[in-house]
Amino acid sequence: MPHGERGEIPEPTAVESSLPDQSEQKTSGGPRDRLDSWKEIAAYLKRDVRSVQRWEKAEGLPVHRHEHGERSTVYAFQSQLDNWLREREARSRKSLWTRHRKVLVAGAGLLVSVLLFWAIFRLSLREPNETPFRTIPLTSMKGEERYPAFSPDGNEIAFAWRQFGADDFDIYTMHVSGGAPVRLTTSPASDFGPSWSPDGRQIAFFREHSDGIMALVIPRSGGGEREVGRLRSRPYRTEWVFWQSAWTPDSNRLLVEDQIEGEQTSRIVSLSVETGEEKPITSPPPGLSDWSPALSRDGATIAFLRGGTRDAANVHLAPVQGGRVRALTSDSPQITGLDWSSDGKSIIYSAYFSTEGSHLLRIPAEGGEAKPLQLGQTGWEPTIARQGSRLAYSRRSLNCDIWRVDTTAKSDPGKNPKCIISSTFPDSDPSVSPDGRQIVFASHRSGARQIWRCERDGSAPVQLTSLTAHQTGSPRWSPDGLQIVFDSQASGNFDIYAMNRDGGRLRLLTRHPAADVRPSWSRDGRWVYFSSNRSGKWQIWKVASTGGEAVQITGIGGGFEPFEGPRGDFVYFAKEYNTPGIWKVPTGGGQEQQISSAGRERAWSIADEGIYYLDSHTPEGPALMFLDFATGRIASVMHLGVGPCLGLSSSRDGSFILYAQFEERTSDIFLVEGFR
């Protein structure tokens, strides 16, 4: 993500129509037709930015430039790009026919010889990732098997398994040739992210605890686990985000991520397995975090992820002993694991694209284009054996539905949840309209994550956006129910957008190289609050609903995911990195005050009389709770049967609550033999 200063736009900008109905004729130069950055142009052409820039230089791709000297000054029109593609195709066909005709004139025999030579030549140049790989299931138990990690000889794997009906992951090992898995840990807390030491004697792993994450090691045969260190980093939505560590070649130290003291961002550190001594390895720029380290086989270079949010990151390389950091990717998807190839020449990583799901890709360590591995299926969390030619990865299936619970029911209040929004794809991020009659939510049901609207009972769903972005979500109603704000990567990084309740033309409210996410409206509709790391730390900001300069609200403590209170005098907010607690600050800024030690981002909502939130750590399991503004008392509304997904919203009067919960949560591990 770039990090220069760029001011807010003085007026809202129409960037694109989001109506699914594309029958309206597009004219060159119109706002619907215009693409305002290299990333938008590349996304429209379904190519990477480097390829598009090469086309412009070598083949005259119609990209325009403003006359001023500001950044991001390129733009293009979809209609002109379409015409250029058609002409390029026609030239290609004509050129191909001309060449073939000359060859035919020279004689059919010569043509056969040339074609045979060409086929042999192409086969000799074929890259490994062009060859379809044969995959076989390695695990198929009920529940979720995740985080595979090979033993040094490549004959065993360690993995985390959450058995069907269980709440936590434990660490297991098994032989790749089959057999029963061997359980190593039995903690009631979740254990995840195993990593086998190069000498084969120990397995490192992470464990959740109340204050963050513990790093532990355990003998490969089990028993005698030992804590190595307590990390400040928190388990940031482990359902979606990958955690991994890397051993140094001498098996004496672990590379892990840890939150920087006094900050909300994280860096890669080296942790002594014997003493717990911690040494920093990376120093991310302000507002960015580093995580998911993978060490080259010679121990000299570290590959890791860097980004402003866990939903948008890029692969970077850096010398372990310090030196220049290089970015290998630039498209900022959600990345869920990476590892070095056995020859050290490339990085294999899994990237989640909203339109395609999660796929494994290979990118040269020297730089170049990332190419998908031909696995014939989606893939997460790759690991590559140090010896032999084996690749393992997980294949996951996650589905969320949106449920409704009526809190004012005369009989058994809070005991009557009903699923109202459901599809075969994840549905999440619900938001109730001010009059309680309609709902907006985010869904993958169209093939990419888009904003949808439906009636209060879930009927009559209508797609409101059609954006080509990795992530779009967090919709929120304006107080008059006529507009909706949301966040999206449609412009390359996360920004805040507004649209009418029926969709249509989008207005870009923020345009900054940092990440701007989780918007919500002020009660009078004049302001839109949002979270941003533009200052180097996650803070609460607000911008006029008509556009303009953004104003920072929170200060030293930082904040994330704001909602204005019912009287318009305070802004309530959570913290990032899954930090528990809810705070408030005056709408004009000032002293920040914690009002609850429970509640987490994407799992709370404000009603007129109090705050509803999800507590995942009650003795009985996940529960919906209510904090009363008047009394300060906390009451349990209901217990959830399964884990919550992303999003919670209450009606203004608190008469009903919407929440997303997992309906399907499965994962198996697959093996690829002969991987190069």
C-alpha cells in the first residue's frame, strides 16, 4: 500500500455505477466509463498492473494522463479499452493468418516441420505451474483440519484439527502415507499454526489466551509442552486469517509476528526457544503491519506479508540480517499463507480473490508475474517439504447466514432465533434500516462480495453494487434511510463510498493511500465516521457526508469501528486486532473512556437504550449480551449454538437483533506429489 500524503477530494466524486443492470449504454468519457488508476485499469482488463503498463508502452493501450503533476494521474475509458482489445484481437488474427499463408506457400511439409519444432520448443520451456498437478486428500475427518506443516524429511505433517462439534483446535501429527492421527495437545484453548523444527525434534505452535497469543514448543511425540513467549499480538479472526512461524536453520529461534509495544501494528521478531529473548527483524512503515514469516532454506531471506489490514496484504522479501525490503506483489488481496519452493527460486502463496475464491500462486523470488498453480480447486495455507517433492495445503469451505432474534417476545425472549438470509455463499455484515423495515448486507452470492438489500424478513434480495474488488463490505444506513455507506478496495486500497439506497452511481468520500474502513453515519446525517490508519495508527475519523477534509476524533489510545450514540454526543468504538472492549469519546474529540471490557469489532451494535454485543468466551459458549446505558448493567440475551461470523446489527429500538453465524465450517488437507 503506498504511503505518501494525498489530500481528501473537495467534493464527492462519481466513480462508477453499481447497478447490476448494465443495459444503460456507456459513452466514452462518462463517469460510468472511466477508470481512475492503474489498478482499476488492470482489474477491468483482468491483467496485472505490470502487463497493462507494458501494453501501454509497447502496444499503445489508450491510457491518458492529467496535465498536473499529482500522483495517480492516469485514467482510461472502458469503451476505448474495449475497442483497443477488439482491434488487437483482429490484428493478432490477421497476423497469424498472414504467417500461416506464407508457410503454406512454402509447402505443407515445411509447415508440419515448423509446427512440430514449435511444439517441442514450447514443451521444453513450459514452467512447472503450467502443468496440472495430481492432488490427493490427506485428511478427511469431520471438522476442520488446517495449518499443515511438513516434518523435515517430508514424510509426516503436523496440523491443527477442530473436531466436529468442538470449540477449539488441537495439534496433531500423521504420516503422509496414511494412518490414524496422533494428538499432541489437549488444551481447552485453541492451538494452531504448527511448525516443525529443522532438526525434527520439536513442533512450535500458537495458543490463544486472554491477553494475546502464547508461543509454545512440544516434542514431536507429544508431552512436556513448554511456553517460549507471550506475544502481544491477538488472534485476529483466526477463522479467516493464517498464522505461521518459521524456525531458523539451527532450530534455536522462531520467527513470529508480535505487536509493537504501544502500537496497534505488528512486526516480525526472532524469539529464542530457550530464553524467550526477542529481537526485531522487520520495521514496517507507520500504519502497516508485518506477519506470516517464511524463511528461505539457507536462512538468509525472509518472506512475509505486509499490509494496513489483514484483509489486504502483499508478499515482501527482506534479508534476515537487515537490508532493502522488496515487494513481490502489488494487488493487495487477502493472503492466507506462504512458503518457499524447495529450490528457493519462488514463493508459493494462497490469495483470496472475491470473484474467484482462494487459489495458490507461484511468484519468482527475483520478481515477476504471479501464476496460479493448476490444482483444479481452491487452496489455502500452503506448505512445502524441505526434502522430496511434496506440497500440502488446506481446502476450506466457510458459509455464514444471517439470523434474527426478537428481544421483546412475550414468551422466552431471546430464545427464538430464525435464519432469514441464507444462500450457498457467505452472507454477513447486516445493517438494519432506521425504520426497521429493510436490511443491507454483504454477500458472495453473485460470485464476488457485493452489497445487497432485502426486506426485514430476508425476502426480495436486490444486488446494489457490481464492483471488481477483492473486498467490499461494512454497509451502513444513513439516518433518513435514503443512503448507504460502505468500504471497498475498488480504487486499489480501502476507501469509503456512498450510494443511494437503490444503488446507482457511487460517491467516493475518501481518497487516501492508507486504509479507510468500517464507516457509519452521524445521527444528523452530516458526517460519516470511519476507521483509518493514515496517521500511522488506527484512529477514528469523520468526513462530511458531502465530501471534504477528514477530521481525526480519537488520539493516543486509537480506535476502530465507530458508531455515534443515540443522543449524538459521543462516538462509541472498539479496537482493532480483536482487542476486547468498547470505548467512547465526545463527537468533537476529547477524553476517551472505556465503558466495557467485553465486545469486539464486527460483533457489536448500538440501540437507543444500550449496546448489544457478542461474547465468545462465556462458560456456556458464545452469547449475545446487552449493556444498558441507564444502569450500566449487563444481561445475557441468548446463547448461540455455533460460533459467530462477521457482523451484528440491532434495530434502533432494540426490538430485534441481526447476527451472522457459521452454518458450514469444514476444511481438509490435500497432498501434491512430485511438486517442483
